[in-house]
Amino acid sequence: MNPKREYILNYGVDLLTKNEGLDFITKKILKNEGAQVVTINPEMIEMGQKNKELGEILKNADLVIPDGFGIKLALKMRRINQEQVPGIEFARELINICAENNYPIAFVGSKDEVLTKAIENIKEQTPNLNIVYKQDGYYKNEDNVVNAIIETKPKVLLVALGVPKQEFFIEKIKSQKNDIIAIGVGGSFDVWAGYVQRAPVKWQKLGLEWLYRTMKEPRRFKRIFPTLPMFLFKVIIETIQLKRNKN
Ligand code: UDP
């Protein structure tokens, strides 16, 4: 676990920059240790509060990246200025580290055409990437996929199955092989394949990527509202209680 961890509604969030997070992972790889990396946001915390099994996975993750804008705001209420670390960028840098060091990597998730195109685009930028396994996210037999990953021995595993499927999948791998760095990357393959656009940089800088995505994909509206305001309300209450307990 990272030593700089703050707790929001009992969920740990690691206070680090993208490079510090990558350093943490690189050290783990060098020591032949595995890690479950979670890119936390308010919707995940809400899901974790409803689903105990997911909640435990999120709480036990080795590295929890401060991804969501709501997380940044929550930390701000605690007077912590934390830069947002988008999971998609973190995962892309992890791919570069694999390419530079010839670490074997595996990709699981998304539709077959998305996965194929994403890998094609990544390979254009890093031709010598050592991909030992790839599998789309619409398989019939999960055990076969898990076994194939264990046999092909990737050092890094990217899983794009959406939350909470990807977290449960990684947990299953971890229980059978504990020296893999595994990260749930949500819709990242869709972006790398060019099927989905990230928000313009200006929106990203303002922390409003979530709003842009919601406008582009209105089905996401249900996920953000009322989750985000409810989450912030609960954090305000928690912060007041923490202050009271201190005094
Ligand atoms: N997905 C999958 N198998 C499933 C469900 C989802 O491979 O059974 C993929 C889906 O094709 C998409 C990704 O998981 O590429 C999740 O995308 P989403 O945008 O919902 O994830 P988020 O980033 O919002 O968690």
C-alpha cells in the first residue's frame, strides 16, 4: 500500500502524482510483486457501499489512483490539493514502460473490433510491445480466460470490462497468481481505438471531462446524478464530523 493514503467515506485514495504512481508500480515489477490498481471515482465508491464484495476489493487495492473530479473536490474539502490522475493516461504510460523494458503485457476487454484496433494503434507507437495475450470482453467461459492469463505470465494486465466486472475479474486473477500488475481501465480501449473521443484538453484541465462524456453519452447521466451531489454531501458531513472529533 502507498504510505500517502487519505480516506474518503472510508475508501482509501492515494495522494500521488502520475509519475509517483508509476514509480510505485515499477518498483513492484522489479521486486516481482503484483498489485491491483484501482482508478477511483464517486460512482465506484457508491457502488462499493451497495456491494460489499466490491467495497472490500476497492479498500484492499494496492494502489488507488485519484481519477474522478469528485475525488479531487472531496480532497479539496479536506484542504488537500490533489491533481487528478486520469486512469487512461496512467495505463498508457504503463504500456510505454512495458515496451521500454520488454515486460510482457496482456489486454482483456471491449468488443473484438475495438480491442484489435486499439492494439493496432498502440503497436504503431510502440512496435516492440510484447503482448503475450489478448481477449475481447464478451467471452463465454471466464475460467478459460483466467487460465490463459496465468499460463502466458504477463507482468502487466489491462482489463476493460467496466466497473465492477473488471474489479471482480482482477480479484479472481489475483487469488490465483499474485505477481501481476492489474488495472481496470474502463472505456480506455474505446478511446485508444478511436471509437470514443476524450474531452478537449481545456475541459480536461478544468476537471470537466466527466461532464463532456455525459453530454456525448447521455445514458451516463443516470450514473452521475444524483451520485455526484450525494457523494459530495456525504463528504461534507464526514469532514464536519472529523473536524469535531479533532477539537
Ligand atoms: N465491456 C466488456 N464486456 C462486458 C461489458 C463491458 O468488454 O461484459 C467493455 C465495453 O465494451 C467497454 C468497457 O467494457 O469497452 C467499459 O466501458 P464503460 O465506458 O462502460 O466503462 P467506464 O469507463 O465508464 O467504467
